[in-house]
Amino acid sequence: MLKDKSSPRGESSINIIGAGIAGTWQALLFARAGYDVTLHERGDAAMTQATSHFAGGMLAPWCEGESSEPIIMRLGTRSLDLWREQLPETPFNGSLIVSHPRDRADFERFARLTTEHTRLDAAGVAELEPSLDGRFREGLFFPGEGHVEPRNVLPKLHEKLTAAGGTIRFEAECNPDDLEGIVIDCRGLSARDKHPDLRGVKGEMIVIETPDVQLARPVRFIHPRWTLYVIPRDDNRFMLGATSIESEDTGVSVRSALELLSAAYAVHPAFGEARILEFGAGLRPAFPDNLPRVVIDRSRKRISVNGLYRHGFLLAPALAELTLAYVQRGAIDNEVMQCC
């Protein structure tokens, strides 16, 4: 990590645009470090239009190693520590990977491409998740991973920000060029005025409810075309997700809904009797390489944090720490940061 002698050290006022997961973590770490922080959000406090509202909230850097660049694991594992530090109640119950025997080749491929897991036999799967007793012959358990419920945890982070002295201004749409001092732009797709190479990647989800299945951790179901994840929520609810579609349409297709529900039924037949509570889709901001980017305009004291793709909750804490290190002492992470 290099140092930039022209970094804006000495500044005490920070304006951050976007109160989703990326902007909120930026604001929280800066406020905890003693800066005068104002977080600007164009939506209201419910955040129902934010990408974070439709996120899975999985904190799974080792599972993501199956299809992601090494930098995602590096930043992701650091983020786990920050979640533990700033939100000690975050559940770290691990992640469970399962498949049916006909998809064993894909299961073994996942095992080869990932690390930090333990192989389980049928008894081990049942001991970990009793609801899956008799359903799967083997599994992969990633004990160090965690998950959060985005719609619950984001308000908690906002509360911690205000407790640390930060200010949140909802229904306050603004442009980075209109603010004074150091500005951190976390607008996601709305920042295409500054980053025209951003694109939206759709992620579809379904929320269902059933008292007949109990899970303590996210379960990923390996499939030849896609991997379904079933994420437990409060009050007997589960989020089903899998899709990553190159489209900026925010609707849920019939095909995707059928595939998600069919895969959930394959995980456990009781999901076939579950009540559907919600269909939804969020657009994740991504650069062409699907990697996050922190762009620093030194002359104008503007910093852009964007392109978190489908790793928002996993990467946001570590990216905030990098931005804070730059402002405090000029540190530059060459894998993530660009200066102009």
C-alpha cells in the first residue's frame, strides 16, 4: 500500500452521498474516527428503492472464491473483522453448500475452487441443519462466514452513525459538485454521470414464509445452470435468490420465478407449501470487470466508491476502511484505488 503526499489530510468535514450499504459504512467509519460526517440520501428512511433493499446480505468471501477474483476474498475477509467490531451481534453461523447426486461434478468443482471448508457426510449435514435430515448425502461447510438481514441491519448502522455524531439527511438528493470539502460519492448507478461505464446487473429474489423449515445459516444449492441460495430471515421467512442477469429491467420474469421456486422445492419439499410474500429485483452497479473501484480526484477532493456488483454487504466495510486510510494518511491500495 503506497502513500499519496497530496491526500486531503487536515480536513474534518466529510459529505457522503448515498445511504445504502456502501455509503453507510463510509459514514460510520469516518464518524467513529472523529470526522464531522453528513450522509445525504435522495430516498426516505425506509430505503425501499435502494439496491440494498433487495440484497441477500451474505458475508461469504470463501464461497465467492468459486467465481470471483482474489481481491474479493482479500477485501471480504477483512470486512468480516469489521462487521464483528462494529456490529458484534452479526451472526457468523457459516454457510452450507449442498447438491443432489446427479450434480456431483458441479459440487466437486465448487469444492476445488474454494477454501476454508469442511466436508460433511449426510449425518453431518443433518446435525448442522436438522431440517435437511435425509435430504443430502454430503455438504461443504464454511464455518467462518456469516450473513445479515439487509432491511434490519441498515437501520442499525444508521443508528450507530447518529450515535457516533454523524448526520443523515433523507430526501436530500444532491450532486457531488454542489457540496463543499471532501465528498464521497456512493450513488451506485446514479453516478453514471461521472462513470459512464457503469452498468446495472439485475438480481431477482423471492421472499417466502413457512414454519415447516428451520435453517440457521444460508444454504447454497448447487445446480448446473445456477446456484440457488436460501437465506433464513426472522419470523419463519426465507429469501430465495440466484439470478444475475445482464439487464436493467427491474421486473421478475416468470421463468426466473419458476426456477427459484423449483430449486427451493428441491432443497426441501416443505417450501412447496410456503406462502409467497414478495417478488423483487435490484440493480447492482458494476464496472466492466465486475470489480470495485475507488476513484480519487485529488484536486477537487472528490472520492467515488462504486462497482460493488453483487458483493455490496461483503465489501462495503473494507472499502470504507481504505477510503478512511487515504484521507487520514494518504494510503493508496493499488488494486482498488485510482487517482486522477
